[in-house]
Amino acid sequence: MSVDTLWTALADPHRRAIVGLLLTRPRPVGEIVDACGLSQPSTSKHLKVLREAGLVRVRQDAQRRVYALDPAPIAELDAWLAPYRRLWNRSLDTLGRRLDETTDDPGEPSAKD
């Protein structure tokens, strides 16, 4: 699955809410419907998009369909985000050093004074 497909699937706030629900444990469709406050057909459409993107998998349990999060695509997104995370970490480290320099200047009154 492409990263673009994953981002497209996660672009909708309802689908992100469903992913958030499934983060804690697998859930049957009825429980997802109740938690999201959407109609059953609308929830099913969102689940289909998530399933086609590979973000969730479904299993049949008697008459119920139970959805679970598939961690592999999330790991793929995490790998895609890694360079951006490093960029932000460097920027925040630089900001932290600058703030340390500013607060360590003996000629300046500190916030404690």
C-alpha cells in the first residue's frame, strides 16, 4: 500500500476516530457505530476505506464483523515521518540551547528575580 493511500484514508476525521477506537482493542461494527455517532451505512463506508488502505482487518464472529487495527501500515507512516521528526528534533534542540543561553546570561535578570 502506498503512503499516499494511507494519508488519504486518514484524511477524514471520522476515519481517524475509528482508528483511535481500534487502538485499544478490536471492536464490532455496532460498537464503532455507537462510539462515532454515525449511521451504520456511513460507518461501513469509512471502514471499507480503512480496510482497502490496509489500516484495519476484519474477521467474522458469528453474525458480527469485528474490526482490528493492522499495525504494519502505521509503521510505514512512522518510517515516512522519521526524517521530519529528526528535523523538528534538531530545531527544538537549537531552540533549547538558545533559551539556555538566554537564561544563563548573568547580566540579565532571571524569571526568579
